[in-house]
Amino acid sequence: MSASAQARLGELDRELDQVQGGANLPQELFAVVDALDSSAGLRRALADQAAPAEVKQGLVNRLFGARVSDQATRVVTKAAQLHWTSPVEMTDAIERQAVRAELRLAQAGGGLEAVNDELFRFGRIVAGDRKLRDAIENRNAPLEVRERLVDQLLADKTGPATIRLAKRALAARGRTVANALDSYELLGAELANRTIAKVTAARQLDADQTNRLQVALTRLAGRAVELQVSVDPEVLGGLRVQIGDDVIEGTVAGRLEDARRQIA
């Protein structure tokens, strides 16, 4: 992502963070995203860089003012007034704020860490079951059918925020369910001022190993680290750690692959 794109997202993040939104704010912003997705003309009108800021504000008020709260209108107006490279980028940015609004509500209630952990575990369940993954990601199946499947999987096992976000991931725009869940987890970690470390181990880590690894990775990353540990016997011992784009390969399988490449 370019520096200018990051700056635009950061500006919109700050706008949302200044809003004292209610419990309905995430769903209101998602409703705006759905409306934009349904109309290319509407997307182009809101993203039109030639239109003055006051014109954009008036358009947002006419389209959404009676349907969503003042807080949601404020966020959408700010998004419309920023200069995006495309209407789709603007829509993506509003969807980001809808997810952040849901995560902020969880954070305010002290449940952000639980939501992040539940999203990760749901992602691992989907990734580990091909039939389930195919059923959940089948865009030819009605969305409500796939949402009922999520309800069956998560009801009484997770909080309502996790279920709402898991359902939203089913309709992820241009992404797989797994990629959408990953992006939600990253946003949750950002809100908690943490870095996600994806750890792959040959066997489950015990509490002492987890604590020592977390301390070491926190020191390496320079900020608090949230561990997401997956077990994969094919790593043949050791650990594989991914923090952002950086990968630390300490597995036997990794060393064997390095050796194979050197002699190939």
C-alpha cells in the first residue's frame, strides 16, 4: 500500500475514532457499503474528485441521512471528501470503518481480545475442513444459507460480535473468507496496539513455551505481540513465525527445503 493510501486510511480512522457511535454504527456503515456495492453510479458520484466538499456532504445527507445516524453520516461524508484512486477504494475504506466500529464496541466492553481469538479459531476451523470451507465460500449458494451455517458453528461458543463479523466475512468484497478474517484480526490488533505473530509449530505449545515465545517476540517486534498458534506436524519440529511480511523459519522442514534449493 502506498504512503498516500495509508494516509487516507489513517485520516478516516481518526474520523471514526472521534465519533461517539452507538451499538448500531457498525451495521449502519455496512448498510452504506452494501448500497454502494449495488450501484456503480452512486460510487462514482461519491468518489468524484471534482465535486466540492459541500456537494459531497449534501449528497450523503440526501442518500443516507434519513437511514443512518449522524455519526455514520459523518464518517461516510469524510470518506467521500477524501481523494481515492477509485470508487472501489473508497468503498473498501468505509467497510474498514464498519469493521473497526464493531471492534471498538468490543474493546469498550473489554472483549476485544476474545473477539480476535474467536475469529482466529473460526478461521482455523474453516481452513482445516475442506467441505466446510467450500460450503461457506460458495458464492453461488444464498448468503442466508451460509449465514445459518455460521450460526450453527458459533452459536453459544462465541460472542455476538464474532458472529456478526464472521457472517460479514462471507460476503467479503473480492476476498476469501480467510483473507477477510485475517484483515479483521489485524484491525483488532491495531486497536489494541499489538502486533499479530502467526506461529506454526509441530505440536501444541505448553504455557511456559508460549510465555517465553511471547516475551522474545515482543522484544523483537518492539511492541506487545498477540500469538496465533497453529499446529502442523509437517513442520518437523521447531517453529515458523510470521509477523507482518517478515518470516522467521526455524523448522526442520524449512532447513531441509533450504538445503534442497542449494543443491538443486
